[in-house]
Amino acid sequence: MKESWIFKRRTLCLAGLTIDHHVSEPNELEFPGCSDHLLCLLLSDGNQQKITRIGEQSSEQTQRKGDFWICPANTSGLWAWDSTDESLMIVLNPVLLNQIAVDVSGCDASSVELLSTIGARDPQLDAIARLFQAELDTGGMGGSLYTESLMQVLFIHLLRHYCTFQPKIKRTTTRLPSHRLQSVQDYIHSHLDQPLQLAELAAVSGMSQYHFCRLFKQTVGLAPYQYVLKQRMEKAKVLLHQGNHTLVEIALLVGCTDQSRFAKHFRKHFGVTPRELLGKTLP
């Protein structure tokens, strides 16, 4: 797909998901479809849409800020517009979406198909997309565990509301078995200085990412990324009090390669910066 019409962009790539924040100039675009699902949310006002066609659906209405469309995998599309627009494009891997559908409902993966959607509005979807945008704006401040968890939330929302066959998502109050929880916690504590992925924590627990996220939060009371961040900040506080390392070294020892982000996380967690901590007594 030729992309000369995009003159400004930022991209966040995950396994199975790409977030592309871009500004597009007036153009007309036609393509035969691609192997991924596409979801596009309009972030700016003043759109002058001439036509939007996805599969058999078509609209000549202009779009408002917050409108979105979904183009399922292998579905052709046509877009023509006369305005300069800011958008958030989310590219989803169908294989991963199908696998999550199987995990959450036990349905046949072949029955999972997203609905072609044009000019829709969804406050929940908008909120999820804005959280991804915030990660782009802060350079991924939340870390990969956070964005991967957010991806799970997005996929579940799409399965619930934009699937031709809505999977019956199973509810469970089961807790993570104590031996599995201990294995995960031990793994986290011994790898706080390294980037942690949701997939590796789920593998340590011996279950899928979806089930691991749900059971971990039900057991611990925190999402995996919240727990990991808490452990990193608690370790940083101990290292600060020991006085054997510089702030840069401490940030690296708790898995933060960017010292400014480390300071922001620390202040959010304790209410003071690392430097301020040295002159205060915390409970």
C-alpha cells in the first residue's frame, strides 16, 4: 500500500498488534485487502470525507472526531478525503484474535470474524485507543507488560461487540494456584532488572496470557504490570536507602533504562521523587 499521503507518524509495535498514529493529507486510497484486521479512529475535527467503502458497506458522510471504522482481514476498501486528518490506526493479527477467542470461550477459531464497520462511535473503544495513544506520547512509559495487557482488553472488547459470532466469554472466580503464583513471583523478583513480557509470565504460570492475567489479578489484586511496577519501585526504595548506587544505577537495577521515566514512576508510587525520598521517612 503506497503511503506517501502520510506525512507524520509514530508507531508502537507489539507481537500481534501495531499502533500507528499518523497525520494524512487529502488523497484517494483503494486496496484489495490485507491479512490483518484494521481499525482506525479519527482524532481530529474538520474531516471532509468523500467516500468510505469497506466490503459491501459504503458511506459518503464526513466523519466526526471519535468516529472509527473496522476493515476485517482480506476485505477490500476505498477511502477518499479532502482534509488533513489525524488518526490512530490499529493493526490486529487475526491469528492472535482467534486464539484469544478460543481461550476465553472455547469456540472454534474459524467462527471468529470481525464485522465491517463504518462511522461508528464507542466510548469504551475510544478510551482504550486513547490509552494506546498515551503510550505513544510518553514513549512507552507503561512498559511492554502494560501495553500487552491493554491489548488483551482491546481484543476482548472487539470479540464482545464487533464479532459476527459473539463468543460467550466464560466468567470465573478461580484463583491462581499457590504454587503457580509463587513461581511467577519468584521469576518476577529475579528478573526485575530486565524487560518482562506477558507471554513469558504466562508461560511460567503454565497457562494462556488471557487466563493468567485474569487469575493473577483475582489472586493478587493487581494486574501483572501493576504488580511488577510496584516490586520495582519497592526495590528501588531499598537500594536508595542503602546508598551504594547512583540514581542511574538504581534505575537500571529495577529495569528502567530511562531515568526520567523512573523518577515519574517513583513519584507516582511514593508521592516523592527519588532525591526527595532521601530526605523523608516513608511508611
